[in-house]
Amino acid sequence: MSDHHGVPLDVEAKLHQLERLVAEAKAVPLSASIMLNRAELDGLVADVRDALPDELTQARWVVKERDEIIERARTDAEHIVEDARAEASRLVAHQDVVRSASREAERIVEDAREQARQMRLEAEDYVDAKLANFEVVLQKTLTAVEKGRQKLRGRLDTDQLAEDLDADIVD
């Protein structure tokens, strides 16, 4: 993920800037509203919006990579099984080793299945780890957004309470 200049863009840092912008905004007199610089706010929102599709693209790439690894494992397993069958056929041609060839072929087929299973499990573990990392990034982003919203709600509630107290004093 990078900004327009190839520099890594930290979504969380941009969200912190957004929170700081809201926290430092000037209050509109006699209201619970605040004044924000529209261009600065739009720029931060655009940066975050630009960054999120990169994270989603990265997740899609991880899933595609997992599918390719599983397909390679399946193809390798098929080749190993074909090789095992060819070896078994060659051994069967010799009458004295028919039983031995059959046992060896089954062992090779089982080994191929086990190798394919191991490769599939490793590929799934790899993809799971990548998705877990992506989940952490998304969770941090959601947490930062929620904190920003809570701060904004807290500021609005505080402003409303101050107005209510002022109104009570005047009455």
C-alpha cells in the first residue's frame, strides 16, 4: 500500500490525523458544531479510501496464491500417482515380483496422497496466516474509526451538557 509518491501509506496514521483534525477543530460559537478545513478533511478521507482497496487487493491475491498452491499440489500428486502406476506396471511384468510390485505401488500412491495432503495443509496454514494479518489490520482500522466516532460523540455530548447547564442558569 502506498500513496501517490510510492511512500508507504499507514491507514492508521491517516485515521489518527483525522481524529486530531476533529479534536483540534474550532468550535462554532453558541453551538455543538465545529469548523473543519474541507480540503484537509477531503484529503485525509481520500488517502484512507485509496489505501483500503490496496488491502483488499492484497487479500484477494493471498486467496489466489492459495488456490495456485493447492492446484500445484494436486498436479504434483497426479504426476506422482502416474509415476507410481507406471512403476507398478513395469514390476507386474515380472511374474516373480507381482506381489511386491503391488505393495510398492500402493505405498507410493499413499505417499503421494500424504504429500498432497501435507502440501494442502501447509498452503491453508499460509493463507490463514496472511488472512489473520489482514484481519488485524482491518480490526485496527475499525478500532481507530470507532475511537474517532466516540471522541466526536463525547465532544458533542459535552457541548450539549454545557448548553443545558447554561440554559438552566439563565432560567
